[in-house]
Amino acid sequence: MGTPRKTGDELFDRFWAAYPARNGRKTTKADCIKWFKTNKPTQEDIDGMVHWLQMDAKSRETLRTQNKFCPEPKDPIRFLRAEQWIHDEIGVIVTDSQRFEKKRSNHVQDRNIKDMIEHWSNVIQEWGVDQLKADSRFMAAAQYPEFAQWALKERPDLKGAKARKAMCSEPEPVKQPMTGRDKWMSTAGDLLKDVIDYKKSNNFTKNL
């Protein structure tokens, strides 16, 4: 295989040169060029792609050395469309359905984090540090790095503050006044208990 023809797009040419051949040849170049024009990957994106491809090449070589099964690399357009350098682990064969599920899970998590930020944006400036740290819901949300970064940006004084136990217990429910029927049931229950205790104290064995 000769030197790849330059396209004038340095980022694309770098990606195309790094991508391995499939069964001795590279295909779908025109589709890949269209993908680059539509998605406009950055230099950082290309760095990530090339690094992933280099690590994947080492993994494939290790499998071949160990005489283990090593599937051929995908066509480059499938690699791009699936964002394989982001969603796939090196040396792990992932099906399209598994990749879709992972992307869906990531999308759901991102949406949940946005919802949590929107919820806490209403009170984060009003509550004190102790009150925020004592709230189990806030501390659960803070397990997500994106939420934690947002919270520290909004309240720098949270940095270094230790989580605290709840400052006070949950308020007890307000007792409703007893109705006439409730009072009668309570009195009847107390009376029944007194009868049972009396029978026991007088060695009665028959249950009511």
C-alpha cells in the first residue's frame, strides 16, 4: 500500500494515515471525508482517535502473538459514526446494541445531572454549608464530578467542608384529633387488654 494521497485537510489526513487497513485495504474514504466536513472534529478529537488506534494496534499484536482470535478492524466510517475511540475499551469487542445502550445510559446520566443542577440552583445560595453537607440528597448528587464542579463554582466555601450528619431529625407528623369512633376503639382496646391481663393473672388458659 502506497502513501495516502493528501486531501488538504491536515486533521483528516492524520486520521487516515493512522487508521489500519482492513484485509489489506482501506475503504469508505469518501464517506469519512463527508463525516469530517459535517462533524468538524478538533485537534483534540484527532489526538484521541490516534491514541486509541495506537493502543488498539498494540492490543491486536498481543492477541496475534498469543495465537488468540483477533477480529479485523472496522471500516473507518463505522469507527467514526460509532465514536469508537470514546465509547469502546481497548481489546474489548462491543456489539452495536451494547454501544447504543452505553451511549443511552450516558445520555440519561447527563440529563439527570442537568436536572439535579436545576433543582439545587434554587437553594444553593440560600442554604449554609452545614445544611448542604447534612442533606443526603445533595451529597448523593455531589458524587457526580459534573455536579460537584458546578456546586464548587457556585459556592467556593464548600471546598474542604466535611459531610455532616443531619442537623435535626425529620419533624414528627402532626397528630390529628381523635374522632368519637377512634376514642371508642381506643377505649375498647384498652378494656380488652385489661381483660386478657386479668385472665392470665388468674391462670385462665382459654383465649378470648
